[in-house]
Amino acid sequence: AAGPGAAEVAVLGIDDPVWGQPATALYTVHPGATVTDDDVLAHCRARLASYKKPKQLRRVDSFPLSANGKISKKALREQLR
């Protein structure tokens, strides 16, 4: 969980020419909530070992869903290219 105010979170590796595939956390926010990347990172710092924290954060409006209603990481990767 990304903390209070965050609705959904997906973590995946996104290609980077320097770092390979650093863990990138993408998140949506509940309507009316105020959540920043710094809020999410502070939540991660308090709950995760340093090597497990995402290297990048991105806020998105919504996630693409598969036929069974789960976040489609394949479609998400395609959107982020």
C-alpha cells in the first residue's frame, strides 16, 4: 500500500538506459485526496527496507485492467513507452 489517500498501486520495472529496469511505483489517488510523490516515498521509507523502495514514482489517472479486473502490467508498460 502506498499510504493514506492512494487508491491503487502497481510496481514494475521500466527500461532505463543507465539503471536497467529500476522498480517504478505507479499509483492512483482517491478522489478528493491530496497525495504527492513525497508522501508515497515517506510511507515506503517507514515500512520497507531501503533496497525494496521504488527508485521512481509516477502518479497516473487510472490503470488499464485485464478481462478479470486486475491491473494489466503488460498494457501499462505499453502505455509508458
